[in-house]
Amino acid sequence: MTRTARLALWAMMPATLLAMTAVLESGIRAQAKAPAKPAQKAGQKTAAEPAGPPISPEGKRCLGCHNQVTPGIVKDWLSSKHSAMGIDCASCHVEAGKGDRPDAKNHHGFKIAVIVTPKTCQGCHAAEATEFQASRHADAAKFIGSLDNVLGEAVGGGPVADAGCKQCHGSTVAMKDGKIDPATWPNTGIGRINPDGSKGACTSCHSRHAFSVAQARTPEACGKCHLGPDHPQKEVWEESKHGSRYHQALALGGKQGLNDPAGKWLPGKSYSAGPTCASCHMSATPNIPVTHDVGKRISWTLRPAISAKLPEWEAKRKDMQDVCTQCHSRSTVNGFYTQFDRVVDLYNSKFATPAKAIMDGLAASGKLTAQPFDHKIKWTYYELWHHEGRRARHGAAMAGPDYAWWHGMYEVAKTFYTEFIPEAREMDPALVEKVIKDMPEHNWFTKGMSKQDLEGVIKFYQGRYAQ
């Protein structure tokens, strides 16, 4: 039977076939959920009987067809808590198709929406949806005026922005010729602007159709976007003691409790061998609740050229430190934050502030235009703070030593002294002299190292390496 004929058959399916589908659906559930088939005892249910709450007639029709045409979707759903609670295809897709959504369509007798948005999810998950809407994640698509977007849309080009930038930040899903514009969908960007006007994509973290809380707690869920040369949080975490302990525990057969209920997955209790991203930024402790506002515990903003403390940073830091102290002593936590703050302050004062002063001075004197990326020094400056400076700051923030130094501040210093300053001197040597000459932290470069310091370096290498 052809696919078209099969779909038509399901669209006209009478009540007797609905009953047959109920048996099929029950069997599918049993097959997916039962690890083995023990001998049946008297009074025990057979595999054909429903293993959970009843599925709606609409849901049975969906399952009957999609078990053949997209079995992976059905398998994921059968493993989900949604399935166990009787929340089926129609609960989300038919519900989402109600009203006047431009993307709603007729689908074999149903009016559905393919894209299930936070507006639909909030019917059951109201608190989570409200917290998410207050987060930086929800506004991730608002980067149109940024230099990042200029690079993606103009310097690179629209197609790569659609396949690259917007797959993390989120597209604005649009309609074209009565259908969803394929340039804007598929998309699971965290800040996606949806056809119903809502912001976000719950499936960025809770992938369809399992929608697993355990999945969202793993670092891999965040790693789709939080990696790479400009924000390598996942790589930083992996080299940190947190990341290494997490992977060691899994390799040794340890349990991380990832399937524990929301609010019950507690550091120091459910697990102690390495927190994940969700542990620190979202999950509960005995003292603070779960949150879907991922910035609620962040005290510094590490994104811009010069870092700054965020509004109410003391309260945010207190909540983050409450997570830390579930496993660490107060003195350890205080020491870590002292080291973190010192690195950010060093980056700000030694490199970021003078570099920005030089760029502002070149622009004020007319030596630079307002056009982004039309001069080599603009590229150099952008990578100085946007790539290298962020890596250094993130390395310090997440206890990743190699990213704090070799992938971070070392690269900042190398670019600053061997590229940025020479390029700026070619344009305005007096300006550069004015900005950095009275900064003692640059004396090694502007005045040279002392004879005593040089002799110390030579003596070290002679003693250690005999050369």
C-alpha cells in the first residue's frame, strides 16, 4: 500500500479500526516499556491491555499511522512521562492548532500546528513558562543589531545565518505561500519567535518527543550552543574538576540521579560527583527552588567587551553560592570567587578598558568609520574581547585553568601586544602612548624587563633544561 493510500485510510477510519488501533497502541507501549516478558500469572494484565492512562481516539489515530511512517517519533513518545500520563499527539498538536494561528493546517481530518510553542506548554507548565519568559534565553533572538548578526547576515550571508546563528539564538518563524517558510523552520533556537507570538522553544533542552527532564540536565543538552571559540562553556566545564568528576562517575557506573523529580534532584544528596550546567544554573537545593530563568544566579555579565556586575548581583551570587556549599566548604567557595573576580578585574583593567579607550579615540579623531569590520583593527579588537576575552573570563568562572590562561588570557595578551597595539600605533602613536604609558602593568612591554628579571629567566632555563 502506498503512503498516500495508507494516510487516506486512517483519515476515514471507522470505530472498529479505532478499537484495533487501541490494541496496537497498547502493544507498542508494552513493547517499549517492558524490559523482559516474564511468565504471566493469574489475574495479570496482558501486554495488549493499556499500560497507562487511556489515549484519546484522536491520539490513537495518530499513533496508528505514525508508528509506520515515523516510528522514531512514536518510540520517543512511548518512553516519555507524557505517554505515561496519557498526554498524546492530539493533546499538544491539535491543541496548538486551535484559534487563528497562521501555521495551523488540516491534517487528515484534524486541524493541527506542527510547532508546539511555550504558549501551549504553559497550559500544564505555567510556572516554568513564566520563569523562562523572564530569562535571557527567551530574548536570545534579539541580536539583530549586534556585531554578531552583522557577521552572520552581511559578512557571511543569510543562508549561513539561518543554518548557524539562528539555530541557537532562534529564528522568526514566517509563512510563505501559505506554508511555513523553510528558511525559518525547522528551528529549535532557544529564543525562537513563534507563529503564535510566543518566544522560545522548550525543545531546545527537552528534545521532542521524549521531553525528558534527565535529558535537559545533561551537559550535552547545553552543548549544542554553549561551545566554540567565543563561548566555550561546555569545553571549560569538561576540563574542570566538575566535568572530570561527572564523566569519571559515569565511567565507573555511578548514578547521577538524573531522573529524579523536579525539586528533588539535589546536589550533595542525589549526587556528589560533578554537577552539570543545570545543577548550578537551574536546579534546586534544600534552600532555593528550581528555576527556568538561567541568569537568576549569575553575578557578572561576561559577554561584553568590558564585564560589569549585573543588577542585584549580590542576591544572585548568594543563590549560586548556596548551590556551591552543598558540596564545598564556605572558605573554598569564598576563595574560588575571589580568584574569579580577580581574573575579571585583571581583564577589564589591563586589556579591555585601554583597548576600548584606543578604539574610541580612533573613532573620535575620524581615523575609524562607523562601518563595522571595514578595517583590520576592528577585526582584531572584536576577537580580542569577543573570543579570547570571553574564553579567559569563562575559564575563571567555571574553574577551567587551561581556558583561563592558555586558551584565554594568554591569547588576549598575545593579540593585544603583537596585533592590536602595533595596528593602533600605525594609526595614532600618540593616542596609544597616552593610554598605556602610565599603566605599570604594561611596563614590561613599554619599558622592557629589568636586567635582574631577564637574568632570572635565563638562569631558570639553564638550570631546568641545561640550555
